[in-house]
Amino acid sequence: MINLKGDSFTYLRKMFDSVRIVNPNDCSEISILNNDIECKNRTESCYRMWGKGTKCNNCISSRAYNEDGTFIKFECSGEKTYLVMAMPIIDEGKKYIIETIKEIKDGRFIYGEENFTPNQLYEKIQHNNELIILDELTGAFNRRYINENLPTEVSKAIISNNTLSLAMLDLDDFKMINDTYNHAMGDFIIKEFVKVVKENIRRHNDWIARYGGEEFIIVFRNTDKEEAYTLCERIRKAVQEHVFFKDNIKIDLTVSFGISTIAEDVNNSELLLKNADDNLYKAKDNGKNRVEKD
């Protein structure tokens, strides 16, 4: 187990309020050292210190782990603001993340050339953290969010013996819409499409992300293959029945789905995405505007 009692960690303790070791793959906090708690090893959710019931959307420890680099962000908990730094280390052949955490205690803050009150800074930090993980056009999560969070979702589901399903979606004949009208119309269609999807997924259980272009994924937590199929059918019908209307032009839109569910032979995010993509191709080959599963 990683030792937080060495000289290097003593210096870190003097510089920061907390030093901890986390494993972002399963969101576990392995060790912690700060001015209030004696160094000890444990396994708890790393996000508990932020008062959250789930992994942080903008998790820099996942980013540090995946990209093998050091990342910094501001984080808020209640009325307090913290500077958080995450960097990877190797211990006994395994990769972990060191997080150093420092509370910012000044009454006012300088951000660029502007001064902010604590409340104003909190709002700006939350806004900036959201921008990092959201698709600018649609407001859905972006590819970075997929890369950083999907592996954790799969790992947690497997460890807790829960099920998880993923659907890959593609807007049928979207290129023809862009070619026939213009990209402004295409952007409108994609934005409206995401609105329809968000209205038809379970708010606290599912999430949608833009995979690229007109392709999206939806993650269904605690959902088996049959239930995911039912949910996708509901979304498919809602999109087909929705009136996409702009500049006196009405567009009929349909969507194809490919579903994948974690299993013994589909036990990581890469396989989950590949299986969903394969089933999406089946949906396209079988006439589009349909849902395919294994």
C-alpha cells in the first residue's frame, strides 16, 4: 500500500490542506493525509469530500490517469473554494493518482484581470467546469466526458454486480439534410434532437453525450438489455413524431440505435462501445429508424 508518511509527503502536507491517493477507475479514496486526520489507508468514495453522491463530472483525476499528466482545477464545497491538483504515480506496477487540495481563504479573488466575490467565483468555477465536459452546440456531454466517465461507469457496475447498457445513436440521412438546406438547419436539427432525447430519458439515471458529428451515445445505469430496448424505442418514436420546424421548413427525422450491455465478454468501455456500434450498423443495414440489440 502506498505510504503517505515519507519525507516527500511531509513537505506536501505543509504546502496543502490535504494529500490523498485515489483510484479514479472505481472512484475510491485509498489514503488520506491532512491537518485534521492522521495518515491512514481506507477505501471510500473519493467524491464524498465534495458532498456529492456521485463522481464529479469534471474529474481531473480521471483526466490525469487517462492522459498520464498533471491537471489543476478549482472545486467548490458549500461556501468553500479549493485548488485541486492531480498527478499520476506508479506503485508496485499499478497507477494511482495523488490529489493535493488547498482551500482558498481570501475574501476576494483575482481571476484574470477581474475581482470576484466568493459567490461570483463559485458561479464562474461551476460554469467553467461545465464547459469543459459539455458539447458547445447541444449541451449534451462531450467526447472528453465519455472518455473520462464511461470506464468508471462500467467498472462500478461490474464491481457492484449491477447491469449497465449503452446505446449508440445515429441521425438517419443527416448529410442529406445539410446538403439540401444548410449547416444552420443541421445545427438546429441536432440541438432539437438532443432536447427530445433529454425529455425521454430518466433524468437521474441516464445521460447522453455527443460521440461525434451526428452520432451520440446514451448510458442507461442499472438497466438490462430488454429495458434499454424499451427506452430506446420510446426515444425513437418521440423523435419520429417530433415536428422539426425552422424558417417555414418542416423536416422529418428518424434515428437508428445499437444497444450493448455489459456481460462476461463485454466487460470494458471499449467493448461496450464496439458492440453498440456493430448493432448500430445492423440497424442501418436493416432499413434505419430501428433499434438493434444482440
